[in-house]
Amino acid sequence: MTPDTTPDPTHARPAEPAAPAEPAARAEPTDSTDTATRRARTVTNVLQPRNLILAASPGIGLATAGDWTGIPWGLLAALCAGLIPAGYIQWHVKRGAWGDRHVADRTQRGPIFLVILGSIGTGAALMLLGGAPTGILATMLALWVMTVGLLAVNTVWKISVDAAVASGVVALLAAAHSPWWLLAYTLVAAVCWSRVVLTYHTVAQTIAGTALGATTAAAFLFV
């Protein structure tokens, strides 16, 4: 008699091992995200503190002196408040101490503020000895006080320096030349937007920087 070789249906076949799940696809940046980032990078580079101070200081010197003799004082202000601090930062970047001019780590920013205070203070002393117009001296004082405020806040919170300088420069131009310069606060808004898009700062940090810059520049109005 031939044995029955038909498989017994009551005996379940062992389950085949499940195929490993495919890893979730990474979200690729969209074209709109790339475009916003590129635009923000351009804005933050063009409207960085050094450039704004270099562009505005000669005009403030001219306005405060009433003639061309204020321009050299404005250039001295640009050197002390803009070029020297930027050069110090760039030196550290080239040494590899910092990644770029933004110095994203708040705890590394202290020495920068101290250099700025020393540089602006030296410039103000030279102006005082040289008989510079009161207005350009007040400008240096406003920038010095703003830097003290930035240093104090930075010990506990990463306030936006770019927003503070942009706001202070616009407010100083409005005080020295015309209130129409307040329309340039659209550029300050662009700076704040760029810092947030690039994730260097939060909205609150850029607003705080804007307020600090405008407040310290207001001292110019009382000169």
C-alpha cells in the first residue's frame, strides 16, 4: 500500500521572516527653502555691522559738523567701531578658533565685546582730544553704551548683534539727517528676517537687539 504523501493542511507552514523595513526617506530641501536661505545669506552678509557702520559713519560725521571736516571724524568712527572689531573676528576665524564671523557660540563672544569697547573708547578719546564735533562723539558714546548692553545680555541670552547695530545705525542717521531715514527700518526688518531664517537667532532675540540699538541711539537726540 502506497503511503499518503499529501501535506496535512492542519500543520501550518512556518512564517517567512518579514522583510526589513526600508528607512524613511530624508526630507529633501525644497527649492523655496534653498532660495530663502540664499537670499537670507546675501542679506546678512551685505547688511552686516561692519558694512553698515562703514557706510553710515562718514555721513553722520558730515551732518554733525555741517561741512566736509566731519567726514574724517566719521571715518575714524568707522575704523574704531567697524573695521577693527571685524578684523579681530576675522583673525580668530583664520586661526580656526571660530567657524565664521557669526560666532554662533554665545560663550565665545565676550572677548569680542571687550575689543569693541576698547576700540570705540580709544576712538572717542582721540575725538575728544582732537576737538571733534559733539555729534560724532555722541554717536561713539551711543555705540559704546549699546555694546555694554549687548555684553550684559549676552552673558545669559544670545541677543542679536546684527539687529542691534542695524537698528542703531538707522536711528543715528535719522537723528543726524532726517526722520525720513526711519524708513530704512525696512532694512532692519530684513536683517532680522535673515538671522531667523539662517537659525542664528530667534525672533525674540532679533526684536531685543532692534530695541536695544534704537534705545541707545536715542541718546543722540539729547545732544
